[in-house]
Amino acid sequence: MLSREFSLAGDSRDTVFYLSIPAGADSGGIVNKKERPHVRIVTAFAVMLLFLTACQNDPDPTGIGLVPDADLIEALRFDSQRDSSALRHAVYPFTMTHASSSVLSVGFADGDSSRALLRWIYLPDSSWDGGRIVSASIRLRSASYHIGDVNASYRIEAQEITSFWNSFTFTTDSLPTLQRQAVPAGVFEGTLGVSDSIDIPLDSTLVRKWLVNSHEGKYSENYGVLLVAPNGGIRSFFSLDAGTGLAPELTVVIESNGKLDTLRGDSGDDTFIASGPMHEDAQRIVLQGGTSVRGKLFFDLSAIPPASVVNYATLYLTMDPALSTKNYHGADSVLVYESVDSTENLLSSTGVITRIDNAMPGILIAEGSPVTRAVQNWVNGRGNRGFILVAMNENTDLDRIALYGADADADKRPRLVVTYTSQP
């Protein structure tokens, strides 16, 4: 089959037509050059006549008017702004753990707070025979992230934890039941640069308890410490997942039989817990990292016929820079997922990262298979539960990204553009 594509310029629906020529149709080709020499002349004349006739047909310069209507396939475009599609949004807190985070955020700033839990389950005791603990400390290496005045004096306390916890199950809801000593077992106070490290000296009584538990095989009773910073803003430190050279270190110097020996913590566990207010706004979708506030976005697609084939879909989101935070990283990306359960706020397994178009500053664009597939599902009647929006670094940063929502000005509210083909 031979085919050719035509595009009609200026059509508001971005209509595209396809011309189809059945296979086997007579194209005027020469069957036998020796027996039919005159065919070439007749064919050339016919082609020229058809060409001149098409060119003189001013309303239809492409010649599309010569194609029967039955052979046209129409591609249409749905634009939520142009077509006045109903739109709504919401935000909700998502309870999550930060067990896999590469940083531990600690401190208070701008209405947000964050605490970290840190423990070493096992301390090698091959050379320990109950000798005197000369010193013990936790070294934390600063990550390039902070909220507040980086030059302000920073105080961080290590409070002994006296109840069991696990980073993979510990959430904000777990914090009120966590047991710990009010009097700090170690304190650091001073200033630190972006890439500095700090040492928190620890009470030797607490460290001896950890050594005894390791020696007796009671590893699960080494509960570690809660790191709290009551002043100096929020600072981030590399976690145990950061790898060699960056991860926190527990160092214990022991004197035994007149000799000094150094032990280091092993097989650790850590996480951080952030909390803060939700920023609910009728004209904004405010996503928050750390405390994990996510957004939901719904478009009414009833204007697209149910039997349509979705060729492509693009979501446009406009940022509000005044309400977004600009800390070390700066929030400029969002993950977009299809919502598969609006009650449980379950999202699809595959999302897409928004990008910024240099021609449209402040606009985040989400496109590709996940977005197109979601719209196709909704057009097919599989339940339109909308999109779920997630801050790009919600597992590590406490950054806030604000997007204009459903009740914002028409040129700023979320926009969905869908190119689709209606079934004949």
C-alpha cells in the first residue's frame, strides 16, 4: 500500500489527514514497452493535467479535496485551557521512612524540624577486656545542604535512646513513643562550614553499655542516640548509606594493660524524621520534601470520545517562585505518576521527571509514555483518578516547591494537552 501524509495549516484542532491508495491499483505503469509505446505520452499528459488542476484549486492547495472522505483519518487535540476542562487539586501528607536517605537532616528552621536516629549494632570487642574508656565520639560529616544562616552557631545534642527502633519502620508517627534520656549524652556547639566535620563526645557510661551488649551478643539492645539541634537552623550530614569516607563514625579509645586500642562501630542503622506545617492553598499545590507532602491533580477528559486512541499527552505545571524554597539544591523538578487508587493514594510503578523548557521559564513539562499511558487508561474508562505529584528530593531535602493550582489564573493553572485520533 502506498501512503502520503498531509497537514492542514491553521486548523485550530491541529487536524492531520492521511491519504491511502489500495495496493494493486493501476498507477499507469508501462506493462510492455514494445507493444504500448504510446502509454508513456498519455500517462505523462494525465499526470500534468492532474497537477495543474490541483494547483488551481485555491481553497485546497494540497489537493486534499480530491481524496474521498472515507479515506481520511483525523487527529484532534484536546487542550484543558482552550476547552475549559474541569480541574481540581489537593495536597496530602505521605507517611514514609528515610531509611535509604544518603543524608541525615537535623535542626529547626522556618517552621520545620528534623531529628536523626543513629546507632551501631555491633562494636568489635576482640581486644576489649573491660579496660578503661579513654574517649568516645561520633564524627559527622556535613553535607552541602542547610536551611537558615550557615554562619550561625549550631548546637547538636546526642540523647540516649532506650527503646527499640528500626529505620525501615520508623516514621513521624513513631516519634512520640520513642523512649530516650532527657539529659544529653553528648553535645557539640560551634560553627561549621559547608563541608566541615564535627565530633560529638559521648558519655563513657553509655558507650560501655554498648560494648557490654556487643560482647554478650545483645546487639538489638544497642539503641543508639537521637540527634537534636535546638538552634542554628537545619543542617544535613551524610548518613551510613553515603559510603566510606563520608558516613558517620563511632570511635572508642580504650586503655587496657597500659596499652591504647581503638575500636570503631560496625553494622549501623540510621534515619531522620522531619515535621512541619502543610501549606494548603486554593491557588497553589505546595509539595514538601522531608515531611513528604504530595499533590493530586485531576482533569475532566469527558470531551475526548471513549473510543479514541491517545497519540501523545503533555502536562504543563507553572511554578510559584515566591512560595518555593531556594536552599542549597533548589526545588525545580517534580515526579509525576498516575494515581491508581484515590483512597489509598497509591501511585503507578513508573513516573516521569519534569523538565524545564528554556523557552518557557518557570514551566515544568511532564511528557512521555507514563503520561500518555495514564491518559489512555482514563479515556478507555479504567477510572480517572488523576496524577500524583511528588517533590524530586522528598527523601533527602526539606525543600518546598509551589505550583499554581486549579483556582489560579487561567494562564498559570495546570494544563494538559492531548493529541488523539477518533475511531472511524
